[in-house]
Amino acid sequence: MSKYCLPNKTVLITGASGGIGTAGARALHALGANLVLAGRDASSLARLAAEFGDERVLAGRVDVTDRMSLRNLVDRAVDRFGGLDVVWANAGCAPDVPATIRTIDPELFERIIEVDLLGVWRTVRAALPHVVAGRGHVLVTASTYAYVNGAANAPYAASKAAVEQFTRALRVELAMHGTTAGVLYPGWVETAMSRPAFGGHDITTRMREAAFPRPLAAAISPETVARAVVRGIERRAASVTVPRRWRPIGILRGVVNPLSDAFLIRHHRLQPLLRALEDGARVDGDRQPVSVPDPGAPVCDGSRTGCEGEAERGTPSHRPCSHTSDRAGASIHQADRLAEARDTWDGPRYPEQHEGTTRRDA
């Protein structure tokens, strides 16, 4: 297939107010694309739009859980630029502090599904008639969590696996219209949402370090992801994996996943951490969320999550939401329980030499 030329094409990006979305917007604008920037943080969007000037940019505050707000922005984009060629569904959320399925706040679990899965569906559906008319391209941000075990991050992982299947089906369905679709699989990215796993939360950081090989544990910059996004759109690629070292795992997931699951079940460092995470979530014998963020915090549509983009895994413009006092108390309790878990863990143990060869990332 010939190269898809981006100059003068109109690209709609959700989650554009920070992180991957912002970096992608800059890269696409530099190539001559018209930009339709969507996000929850109006001030961040305004600053980004001001970088580019008004001629080739339209910005709008959009909630991906609101179908009408997406439709209205699409209509404005078509009126402004005469069409819509590419839609990049890049918004999504993840828990500020990880939790197991047994202890996560049910409302938080469902909120993540609402944004990460149904938000993608609403975004793509709103833009699709125009993208098909222009024989353009659809890009959906998933994650390596689409195929990596999502222990302590189940709603995010489940959503990313779901949008992968959504986009695969879409690519087949669009072929008869001369339109294409692809999935973006970022690994760890240097954004606000990844901070808990890089020192912002003790147990989360230890979990990342415990279970993934060291080469997969390093975070990359949003700009690195943005360059891969541009190449993927230009090639109309079915998949874009960044960094590339994740590709063999994605390709061999049918073999790797059962082995990985068995490994994590027996992991003598990870299992005590999961136990400590659950124990830290219990208050007076009842299971409670590890973190109860401020509903008014300017992240992920005001929900109890930290966000990427407007909502996407790893956007600096969206700050992880939490009550400092709640987190401090939970951290003290979790530290006590972590020490106890290490002493009382009675599950199978790996030989000591395995500790130096397995470090975790997701």
C-alpha cells in the first residue's frame, strides 16, 4: 500500500491535553496536518493550540463518556476543515493506585471500562462516517497490557484487550471501503500515570520491578511514541508497538502468556506484594479502595483515576488523583503488611538466582 500522506489531512486526537496525545499532536502538525484536539483539560488544550496558531488547529473540551460532545466536535471539525481523515482514539484511564479485583471500588472499575472501552467506541463511531468518506485511517491506543497479565490493574488491562479486538474487527470491516484501522501498543511511557510505578507508590514500584525482565521495565518518552504513531499512520499499519522490544512478546503471546501466568502465580516476590496490597485496602475487616481520590480533581472526567491524555495512560497534564492523607495512612499500613507478608508467605519460592534475572514492567 502506498504511503498515506499527512499534509493537509485532518486528524482528530482525543486525550490531546498531555503526554502521548500532546507529543503526537506536535509531530502531526509539523508534517502539515490539520489538528482537532480533544481533551478534558481546557487550559492545557488552549496552551497547546497556542503553540500552533489558529490556522490549522481546532480545540474542544470533550468528555469521551458523552456521545453528544464528541458528535458536536466532529461536526465543528467538518465545518472548519471540510472533512475528517484520521481519528486517533487516545483517551483512557487507569487506577491511581493499583487494586485487586477483590478489593477495587466497583465504581472505579466500571468507570475505567466506561472511559477506556466505551469512550473508544464513542470516539470512533462519531468520526467514522467522515473517515470512511475520505478513505482515511483509524488509530486506537491500546497498551502492552492488551496481552500482558493485568494483575492489580484488571479494568485497564481488560479494556485494552477489548479495544484491540474492536480495532481488529474494524480493520476487516473497513477494507471494502478503502479505509484502514490500527492498534497502538505502548509499553511504559514517561507520563503522570506511570509515576506510581516509578517511585510514586512503593508497592506499585516493587511490583513493576519484581515480575518483568529489566529490558521491558524501562520507560520511553512520549516523543518516541509520537514518532512511531506518525510512521504507523503513514503506513496504515495494523499495529504499532513501541518500544520494539515488546514485539516478540506480542507475536508469541499464545506461548508466552500461559508460561507468564504460571510464573507470576509462583513468584516469591510478587505474591507477597499482592497480599500487602489487599491487606492495605482493608479497613476494619471490610475491603475498601486503596485510594479514594477527590472527585473534584481535574483528572479523568473527575473520576477516581489518574489519566493519560485527557484520559490516557500516562499524560503529564493530568495529575494522579488521591488524598494525600489517605495515601500516607495506607502507605504506612501497607508497609507493615508488606513486612509481615514477606515473613508469612508460604507459597512456592524460586531459587535465589531468579531474583537477579526477573524484573517487572507493564
